[in-house]
Amino acid sequence: MKETMGQIIRRLRRERGFTQEELAEHIGVTFQAVSKWENDTGMPDISQIVPLASVFEVSTDVLFGLAVTTEDEEAWEFVENAEKLKEYRNLDSYLAAYDTLIEGLKKYPNNLVLMYNCMQLGTSLSFPDNEGMYASERAEVFLTKTIRQANYIIEHSKNITDVLSARQNLVFLYSVNQNFSAATQEARQFPVRTDFTLYSTMAIVNEYIENFECAAKYLCTDIDYSLQALEDHAARLGKAYYHSGKYQDAIEVYKTFFAILKAIFKDECPPPYHDFDSGDCYLLLAQAYLAVGDEEKAMEEVENSIWYYLNLCNQNSDECICHRSMITSPLVRETEIQTSIPRNIIQKELLDKLAQKEIQPLCNEERFIALINHVQALSV
């Protein structure tokens, strides 16, 4: 049965966490008027429809029950259009992408696909440590909305991956805002073991039916995701040792990670399980070697870090280097997006790497100067 306008108003009010009194105050009416609307014994005046839609952050079509039934398809169109707007490390493009997702949520306020993607982008834009991408003027609004969206996903999503992602975002946001008790409470909701993933479990099924080729594909995918997590953990563990003065322990952590990569990829160039923002394990290892006075090995690791990207650029004659990214959703749908990173942006990022104060003891080395020259030649 189609919802009445009164039922729609009641549902949206409760989903937004408003009392009748609070909603009435926003609209400029009495709470008795709101009660009449919700009980279908009265109707909002035409002049109150737009303010109501604005408070609920929905389109007026939603209030009139006119939203179309192809919700999931349209939701994905909003997500994919938002992704196409994003340019690497361009804050304005990310804000435009966020606003596109918000437009989708105005039409489909409870759509988990839109809410999940909006939550992910909102977290990035409201995170002060995200240098160059922190939307300081709108950060408080992003923070409030993102926390609300994350909690909604936790309560309503049946996709455990999305629920855990929402909790992780809350841990980040609460920690940044010094609410450590709330961050700890969310962190304690995570499972102790995470080895039984979709891919590893599907591999087990295929092993039993002796479809070993398919099992291998699932395991390769699972290893790929595991290595991304391992690199993150190795980088953070190494940093923790480094800042505790345990430089040799930091070196062993990084060397162990690279030994694992070598064992898996042999002589092939492994994919970069790091990004420009976090600082990769090569440079972190170089810093640790410098801390123990081994400049020769430090220089080798700086070269390893820079040459990966130089080789990537040399293999691609275009103005932009394409990186693949996956859009995932509560619908277990994956859409592959090609993210283009302009060569001049890569050049700037690499020069920033070489300008890090921790590796400046190497700046007068001939090999170091040669690296700078190679990077500067990218724009030629």
C-alpha cells in the first residue's frame, strides 16, 4: 500500500531523529500541526512543503510519494556520475562529487548505496589529516552528516563489510574530534579474526568441488586485499617503532614486508600497496636506516620509492597515468573506474617526497640529485 503524506512525514521525522516539537520549530508551526499531518487529519500548507523537504534533505517528490521505483538503478547513476567528477587531489571536484551524492539522497534518503558512498567521501573531506583535501569551511557539516550516515548503515545494512566500514569511519571521526570513549566503543565492535573473508570462503567451496583454477582466482584476490592491509599495518607498526626510538625493529618490520612481496611476485614489479598520502614503506625504511647511520641503504630505499613511479610514467606516454579503483556497494556490485592522475601531479608528489625533512641528510648525494633531475624531466 502506498504511504500517505502523513506517514511519509512521520517516517522521515523519525529517521532524522526529530521530535514533533523540534520539527515544528524548524518549520515555524505548532507541534499540534505536525501531529495532525502525521495522523492524516490535516495537511501542510503548500508554502510549507519546500521547508519540510529542506529539513528532511529530500526532494518534494518524496513528500508527495512520487519517487520512482527504479531506485537502485538511479542510485548507481548518482554514484558513477560522482566518481566521474573526481579529479585526483582536486578539492573542488571532490566537493562537486559529494554534492552529487547529496542530490541523490534527497531523492532516495534511505538508499544504502548512496549513503555508503556519501559516508566514505564525507569522511575524507572532514578529516583534518587529509592534507589538501580537508574541506575546512564545510567540515563540521560533513562530520555531522557522516556520523549520522554511518550509524544508519550500522543499524540497517545487512552487508557486514559495509557495517564494519561504517564503524571504522566512526573510529576515525570520533578520534579526530577527541571523543576517545566513543571511538573505543566503536573499535570494540570489530571481530578479532578477519581471515574468513568472502574470497577465502569461496575458495574453500571450490577446493571441495575440485575446481582448483577458480579457487586460485579467489585466493589471489584475497591475497591482494590482504597485502593492502598488511602494508598499512607494516607502515603504522614501523612508524610506531621509529617514533619510540626502536629503529632496528622498524627496519625489520619493513624488510619483512618487502620479503613477503618478493616471495609472491618474484621478479615482477609488485603493485603499489601504498599511496602518496600516507608515505610508502620504502621511504619509511629509508628514514629508519638514516636513524641508525646507514646512508647507503637509506639511499637505495629512496631510489626504490621514486623509481616505481618513474617507471610507471615511462611506460605510459599519455598526459595522465590511469589507476584502477573499484566502487563497491551494499548491493555487492562492483564498478571499475579509471582514475586519471596527471603527470604534473605525480611530478609534484614525487618532488614533495624528496623534500621530506627526514631524508634531507641525503640531499647532496649525486644519486639523490639525479633522482630530482629525473622527476623534473617528467614535465618535459
